[in-house]
Amino acid sequence: MSEEKKETAYEDLRKAVDAYGEHGEEDFLTDSEALADAKALAEQEAAVSHGHRLRATRESRGFTLQELAEKTGIPADLLGQVEAGESILPLGQLIKLSKALAMRMADVISEGDQPFTIVRSHQRRRFARFGKARQANHGYEYEALAANKKDRRMEPFIVTLQPASSDEPSTHDGQEFIYVLEGEMEALVDDTREVLGPGDAIYYDSTSMHLVRAHGNKPARILAVLIS
């Protein structure tokens, strides 16, 4: 972040804190609405930064959006939304995108620089579409558990699967391990369909045609570990 942007961000925060001091009711750190707004802004800024990195990589590889769409099977308009920080991709599509751009999935998620990382529960880096309607339509959101670890060979996530009927099975390189934490999850791998509950786990090759989604009309939370 440039010095000018740092100064602007600091000034905005100072003004917000000062404003709360004038009212004497709730302070900035106990106002749930203010914290939610700040979190949403941070997530949007992270998504924009993520999108800029993908666009810079695409352009350096000499691909147009349409050419990258043809190479990955991901619609060009969706790729454009990702680059603009307006949307995210399902994890399987992120793997396809990283392969097409000759990147590791780890570098698509984040470029870690630490030899090891500890992520407290309140520090998880969250990826989700903005707005409840979009999020529900998207099917899930995910929280990265090791974003700052350098040279990652696996990607662990906490994933919240929202009830959705628009998802389709996919196939890509790698393997996936999933452990169900809450709710029920439906897993389709090739011709097999299973419903998993809390404490159940599944491990499969991602080269198999597969799909995981919430079972029924309630969300499910899972621990997912991907190797690509």
C-alpha cells in the first residue's frame, strides 16, 4: 500500500473513531454494524487486490479474457467480474484458472511469505460474493486457513455450503479431503452419491467427476483440504 493510501486509510479510521467519541453510547469496537461494514470493506478491498493480480498475470501471459475463457471453460464475463473484484470462483474453477495461467493455486489464493503460520479463528481470510442474494446463488463461501504460508502444497479451508441447486459437477487436477463439521453435505463422485453428516469424511481424486453441496434446505460447514 502506498504512503498516500495509508495516510488516507488512517485519516478515515481516525474520523470514524472520533465520531463515536462524540455520542457516548457505543464505541467503534462494540458497534456490530460498524464492525460489519468495516469487515465488508476489507473483504471487498482484498477481492479487488486478488482480481488485479489475476488480471496482471493474464495480461503478462498474453491472454485476452475470451482466450482464457476458451482455455478454462469459465465464461469471459465471469472472469471479468473476478478481475474487477466483484465475484469469486468456486475452488475447482480456481484450480483450472491457475493451471491455465501457469500458476500454483496457492499463488492464486494468496502469495504467502511465512515459514509457518498460525491462524486464529477471528483471523481467517474469507472469500465470498458480496450481498446475501448473490452469496446464496453462488452456493458457498470459504475461509482460508493457511494463506500466509509460503510454498504451500495443500490448501485447507473452512467452507460454508449454502443450499443451492445451480451447481454442476466438475473435474480438475488434484485430490480433495472433506470433513463435515455441521449440517449435512451431499457428495457425488462419478456414479456414487452419499449424504454425509457431522464427523463423516470423504477423500477422492479431483480428476473424478464430482460435486459437493448442502443437503436439504440448511447450510453445512466443512473442513476441506485441496491438493492441486
